[in-house]
Amino acid sequence: MAVKRYTPKYSKAYEYTDSETGETEIIAFAANANLMPVFKSMSGIELTDAIDEYTSNITSALDEQNLRAIVAFDSAPTTEEKLDAIKNNAEAFGAMMKTVNEMMAVKGSGLSLIELLLNASHICALPESDWAEASALGTELLPQEIYRDVAFAFEIIHLAFDWVEFAKKNSRR
């Protein structure tokens, strides 16, 4: 079996250490041509519609502190500096994420956009033969620490936004 590779721009890895065993594993997430259909099969709605709704909801949740945090994130040139901006403004990003998650449980799925994106992008990084089992596991697919990691959640949202923009630019119509 050949190992699938994605351009680093559309993949992320989470280093997870099991608190009971102390074992560390790398959990992969990828945005690729399968992200949109996998997301739709999990949520029942199009990824682009969910992102549009997310964008609309987050703008209504903005205040001065949140806006400053977003500007710091957007103006950071590297991934490390973006992560620093999130960490330095963790309270603001956490509050935005909580507000948006409350406002935006994806209709009909019972899950938030972040939970769906984490699961869908992880499934896309797995071999296709594992997709059915991974989809059936739902939020049990990933350790709870990943769902609670605000910085990583925003990385995955950013990954999905980038992928959707890339797909829109490169789609043939």
C-alpha cells in the first residue's frame, strides 16, 4: 500500500499522548476532494453552506476584544505566529467558539461545525477502507482532548476554509 501524501497546506497533525498509557500517536487530518462529500454525509448539508452560516454567526458575535484577536490571527504571517495569536487570546477565541457553537449546531446532526470538521477531515486522512467504521464511531472516533483544543479547532476551521476556497477556484463549471 502506498502512503497518501497531501500538500502541507491542506493537512494537519495532532500529537496525542494517552494520559493512562503515556503512549503518543500522531493523528492526521486532511482537506482533500473527499472533504465535501464526507462532511455532507455526516451533516446532511453542504460544507460551503455550513461555512457561510458559520461566518455569518461569528460576525454577529464580535466585540472589540474578539475583533482584536481576529486581527492578530489574520495578520500573523506564519502558522506558529497564528497559534501564538490564538494562545495569547485564548479567552477571546474560546468565547467566540462557544458562542458560535451554541448558535451553530449544524442542523439535523446534533454536532457543532467544529466536531463535524474534525471528524470529516480525520476520515479524509484515513484509508478509504476505514471510512465506514470511522463514520459510525462519530465523536468517539477522536480523543476528547482534540475536541477541547481551541487552537487546533481553529486550525482545522482554517484548513477547511482554505480548502473550500482552493476547490472553488479550481472547479470546472
